[in-house]
Amino acid sequence: MADDETAGRSKRADARRNEKTLLDAAAAVFVASGVDAPVRDIAAKAGVGMGTIYRHFPTRSDLVIAVYRHQVEACAEAGPALLESSASPYAALGQWIDRFVDFLVTKHGLAAALRSDKAGFDTLHAYFLDRLVPVCGRLLDAAAAAGEIRSGVQALELMRGVGNLCIGADSGYDPRPLVELLIAGLRVR
């Protein structure tokens, strides 16, 4: 029985790794070519057959939603890890905002693809807020407690500001210089 349990856990671990590989590949292809990119491009990027993608994600909408959730989770998990590994809370905040910008650039295309399903989109947006606002808040609180930024900056306000600067990034505009200026403006001088 123990061998069966070990085999089951290995398969589940392999399946999770395969799904992560697919989601990472899909996100990269979506950033480069948009959410309407051919599935064969995603399969090629992931190094799998198209059947593997359809087995995991029967519809494009399933894939888009999974990429969105995967990217939210990656961004949420990055916050605490950056606080632990960065030179300072402000450095962690800056690195997290860079990841958040990467997510937002992809998110705009994903959100546009999901607009036809208002209830589904609203659910994903609530998930986004529930997972990321507390992470941003923790980073802001840590940087303020360290005396690196002014206190009282609200996570949702900062995230909206960064989000607004990212609008249009899919048309060749690079929001990073303005986002860097916004984050630099938080510093205590």
C-alpha cells in the first residue's frame, strides 16, 4: 500500500509540475502574442503536445482563467519571500511591484478575454483583490515600520495607481519608468 501511496503522490506532484509548466508557457505566449495566440504556440513553448493542453484545459476560457489564477498566486507568494530575502523592506516592495507590473501587463489581455462572462470576471477580480491587497499592505507596512517610506499609504490605492500606469502597455508603451517614479515618491527623505 505504501508504494501505491508514494506513486500517487509522485503522479500528483508530476501533474502539478506539468500544469505549472503549461501555465508559465501560456502566460509567456499571452504576453508576447495576446490571449488569442494559437494553442500550438503554447504547446511548443511548454514542450508538450496540444492534447496535453486540452486534457488540462478543455477550453480557452479554462486556460485563461487558470493562467490568471496562477499569476495571482505567484505574485501573492512572492511578497513574503521577498521580505525574507531582500536587503530591505523597501527593496522587497520595489521587487514585488516589478512582479505586479508583469502580472498587470498580462492581466489586461486576460481580463479583456473574460469580459463576456461578467460573473466569472467579477469572481476573478475579487480573488485578485483578496490575495494581493494584503500582500501589498504587508510590504508597505514593513517599509513604513523600517522608516523607509511614509506611513499611511493604502495598498489598494497604490495598486490602482500602478494599474492605471500600466494601461496601454500592450500597445508598446513601457510603464516601468513611471512606476519606478511612483515607488521612489514613497520614500522618506
